[in-house]
Amino acid sequence: ALGVYQLASLLVELDTSDEASRILCADALYQMGWVEEAHKLLLLALSRNPQRSPILARLALLQLKKGFMYDGNQLLKKVIKIGDTSCLLPIMDIFKDEDRKLMETHCRFRALTILK
């Protein structure tokens, strides 16, 4: 993860508008356990493009991880409203096991609540 972070950081320095490198950098920070830094980087990316589902989904996980259920729900609702949920499955591969289970449990619980 450290090598990925260093490479992605270099790519961001070369092209500050490169969103993919910024997301890759945030993913590497997350994998290294630097959640706050990943959160800040994703917020910066979101400020440039507020309708990007991959950024919103990652932020939703970080909010759920911090215990901010309402904020996590709002971000997930935005992803669904945008209509680009295809980013969720690949992102689940990036999440650590405990975070993947957190997201799956949360989404399942919310879905059941909506169905009821």
C-alpha cells in the first residue's frame, strides 16, 4: 500500500486534476490505516466533482466506520440517486474484511427497513 500511495501521490502532483490518482491515493491511505487522511483527500476530490459515485461510496464507508450512520446513509442515497451503483462491487474488494461486513450489514438492515 505504501508503494501505491507514493506512486499515486506523484501522479497527483504531476496532474492535480487527475481524479483517478486521487482516489487511488485515498484507497492506499485507507489500506495503511490512515483513515482521516483518506477522508480529507476524498472530500477534496468530492469538492471538485460532487456527483462521483466512487468517491461518495468510499466516503459513506468512512462515515459508517466512524459511527456516523446518518451521514453514511445520506451518501449512499446520493450514490443510488445518481444511478451509478456499479462502483459498489469493486470498492467492496478494497475494503478490509471488518469494513466490508459493516457496509453489507448496514445496507442489508436499511434495505429490510425500507421493505417493511
